[in-house]
Amino acid sequence: MQIGFRNKHLVHLYQKGKTRKYALPPGVIKKFFMRIQQIEAAVDIYDLWKTPSLNFERLQGFEARFSLRLDNKYRLEIEIEWEDEERTKGTVYILEISKHYGD
């Protein structure tokens, strides 16, 4: 799947490996890069859904926003612009790294 960024701080984190906006533990930054690679390697949405460790889930109140697990505290929020009617392929936009307290 294709990737785009809608957060300039996450672009900087992706390009430089650090950013002032996000004071994240090194393990979370490493997982951020791993998730980007997993998204790029995915052929369709099912490649992400069938990986239980990602805890891939739709965000409530949004049609095309989802979250992926980085670790127990942090989630990567994404938005998908679908390319087909079946909603299996599209462009994934990286939105935010947020804290998650539900697990």
C-alpha cells in the first residue's frame, strides 16, 4: 500500500529519526519505523487485519480512520483513502502517534 503523511512532525521523525514534538521512548520510535515498513509491504488491508499484534481497529466516529499498536501505551493513527469499491486497497496517511489507555 502507498503511504503519505499528514503530520509534518511525523515526516521529520521518519526522515531524521527524532523530533522535538514527540518525546518518545526509543522502543516506540523503532516500532514506528517497523509499522511504516509493514504498511508499505501490505498488498491490501487484509495483510494488516490478519496480524493480531497490530491490534488494527477502526476509530469510533470516523469512517476511514484506524489505529495500529506501537506498544502498550502508544498507537499510530492512520487514515485510508480507498482506491477500490471493496475497500481493500488505498493510500494510508499517517496522522498521529497518540497515547492509548484502553489495553
